Amino acid sequence: MKKIILCPNPNRDRGMETTRRADAILRQMGFQTVVCPPFKDQKDGAYGDYKTRPLTAELKSADLLITFGGDGTILHLAKLVALNKIPVLGINMGGLGFIAELEAGELEALRKLKDWDFQTEQRMMLDVTVQREGRQIYTNLGLNDAVIREGPISHVIHLKISSDGRHLADIAGDGVIVATPPGPRPPPCPPGGRWWSRWPRPWWSVPSAPTTCAFRPMSSRRSTR
């Protein structure tokens, strides 16, 4: 029996109405379902009468994870599901929903899961490491983007950007955004035109509020460091 985790954002799916409808459809087709909170420290009663279970433990035996919320819910869970190699299906209950596949009014499409015959789309992720004096002090995975910014006190910072050991640019401004193809919304474009890359899956380096218009977005191949 296939096991599907339902991860509703209680701030989007108030009363768990959409989650309940999806749960009923999936159980009718014979799937095992379990509800797991996508976020920590939720208020009591946020998930109605559902008895939620710890997400990390349930991922070990799951076959699919379905989110109910906006793109932020998917991005928040991206690292966990990537490490467990589990596909994610997003049901949009937020704004535009660039990453989510279905809208809340399209739950009948879940019946297509019955034969478990579907295609998955691979998404590029960023493997981020912060080093200080040659020592690693932070590491993480990101689906959308990684942001280097000035910190709690607003001031201009100066950054040196290199790619595969080659110097690319010196940037002065609020920071820089390194984005994957899903990227910040809208896609990073310089004033006056769109930038295209000949690489099918580039990552982008986008200056954040640079001090001069001479700093433009740069794209690079997937394997670039």
C-alpha cells in the first residue's frame, strides 16, 4: 500500500477543508495517508481533529508528499524531501503558485494517482556552504535561491564573485541573490531586456540593489561552483 503524507499549512487551509477533501479521495483509492505539520510550534487545534505525526519520521516510509499552501510551504520542505528522495505535489492555496502543480479546486485530478503512473520533474537545488577562516560554519540545501545580504544593520557591502576559480565581478550593494531556475519571482532580468543562457539548467547570480546599473545578472552552467 502506497503511503502519502499530507502537509497542510494551517494558515492557508483553515479548518483543514481542502486537506479533508483530498484525504477522502486518496483513501477512497486505497492509499494510506498521514497528516504531518510542515512547520514547528503550531498552535493547538491548528489541524482540527487530525492527529498529526512527526514529519521526519514519516518521511522514511513515505512514497509521496502533498503540500497544501503556497510556494513557501514547498520551499520550506524542499530540503527534507530531497534528502529522502520523495516526490512532492503542491496544491496551491496561496497567491500565484509558481511551483505548485494543482489549484485547490482541482482535487479530482488526484484520482490520476490511482495507477501510480506519473512523471516527476527534477528541480535543481543549491548546496550552500559558509566558510570562515577555512572552517565550515554553515551548510544547507536550497530550492529557490540563496541570499547574501548586509545583515541586521543596513549598509553597502562589497562582494567578489568567482566561478570555477575565475573572477567574474566585484559587486557593491545590499547583497547578491544566487538563484536556481525556479528562482525569485519574477525571473531575474536586468533593466531593458531579458538575459538568456545557452545552458539548459543555469543558476543565476543577481545583484540586490547595486550601487550602479553596471552590475547585471549573470547565468552559469549547472555544474559551476
